[in-house]
Amino acid sequence: MLPIRNSIDNINIIVMPSKTYKVNFEKNKVKGVFDEIKSLTQAIYKILITKRYKYEIYDWNYGMEIDDLIGMPKEYVKVEIEKRIVDALSIDDRIEEVYNFEFFDIHNDRCSLCVKFYVKSIFGQFEFSLEV
């Protein structure tokens, strides 16, 4: 019987391209492709607007829960949204860090907030904002 050789010298790590289809969410159309930061920005948007646990097509780690925050005090919501965004985005291995959260009231509306934060990724750093 020949001995089994356990060697990791010949392993090549290949980084897959980050290309994805360019989706216009407002017009429900797909046209063109994105890569790197633009692709990641679209992925972040999709993760954050998808309700976690609602769709069978997605893993239970995909998406974010926010329905239970409706009607809660804004200071509580801000703390929870920050935690939930960090948790939701932790599934994407292109993201290294999510930080520097800021919240803004939208049109003095009691039910809506705009959240702005920074993302450090393998492609570089960028700012992201979303209405919640």
C-alpha cells in the first residue's frame, strides 16, 4: 500500500470575479453588468431590503429583520439597525468592516430614518446610505 501524502504546496487560491447583473430596482429591469465596488454596493442593497426568513430561496442568514422595529422609539431603533446591518452584511466575504453609522430624519417623518455608513471591502472603502 502506498503512503498518502498530505501536501498543501500545490493549492492555488483563485479569487472569483465579482461580476453581477446590473439591476434597476425602480424600473424592474436588468441591463448590463457590474463588477467590484458597484457589484458589492448592489449586493448590499439587496441584502438590506430583503426580509430575513421570508423567502425560501434564501439562506436564513440572508437579509435583515426590521418589521419588529416599527413603532419603537427612534433611539432604540438606531442601535438595533446598526447591529442588524452589521450582522446582515457579515455573510459577504468581500466586506471587511462596516462602521461610522449616522442617522438622519427624513422630512420630519416619525416612521422613517436614513442610515449612512461606511463599508471597507476588498475593493476599497465607500459610503452607503439607505432609508429604513
